[in-house]
Amino acid sequence: MLDQAQRGDKLPYDPLETIDTLSGMHPRAIEAVVQAVAQLGTPYQWGGESTEKGFDCSGLTQHAYKAASIELPRTSAEQYRATKRIEREALRPGDLVFFRLNAKRIDHVGIYVGGDRFIHAPSSGKTVSFASLDNVFWAGKYVGGGRAAEANELQLAGNRPEDF
């Protein structure tokens, strides 16, 4: 896999600032960010939901959340319905950000990482990467943020609750 400099990606500003380094505990949503960042450079694959075959947008979010012990439905529209609405100013790392790229339905999702940036599987021929909510394209397609009910539950960094 390519390193960060070869991909040209810049890590977001303080994406993991909510990890409590003294206790090693962090919200499950932060673990989802860590898991999504680990997929940078993975190819886009329509219907994809694995590191081996690639990801589509909702496959990436479902995969990252599952690794953080949070169950999400499979599609971006279902994920939108399954999460609590969050205003843009209140977004925290690990929240989902939703977009309408085509027509009237929610058809794209990413994971907010902080600093008005998100990570997503953009489209065919591209790879998992960062994007900015301030980008003219994404700003015009943005619908809103969503937070899973379990997102704020604490867990030991790098460990799933069921490992105890």
C-alpha cells in the first residue's frame, strides 16, 4: 500500500484529539475513524465492503463502524435513517456525513474526521481518501450529519468491547 506522501493525502488536523491518552479509552466513533483511516488508498468498488475487494461509500462506513462494534445498515440511505441528525457545527470525529449526488435520495456517505474533513470511498477509478466539506462540490451536495446511538460509548483504544 502507498504511504501518505505517495498518495498525496494530508491527514486531517488532530483527527484523534478525543482519545484520552492517560486511560487509553475513547468513544467508539473514534475507533471508526481509526479503522477508516487504515483503509486510505483502498480502491473503490461498487457494492464493495472489504479491504480485499475494495469499498463503496457505505461499505466503508459499515466496515469501519463494525470494527468499532457499531452496527450500521448497508446503504447510505439506510444509514441516514438509522442515525440521529447532527448540525454541521456540532459534528465530531466519527459522525457520518451524508450527501445527495444524484436526484432526491441520499446516495453518498463519509466519516467526519475533524477540521471540516471527511474520509470516504468516492467513486469508480478512485480510492478511499479525504475530502473537505468546504469544497464547492461537496458543500453543494451536503445534506447533513448523523450520529449512531453507540458512538459515544467508551472503549479501550484498539479493543472491541466483546474482547473483555
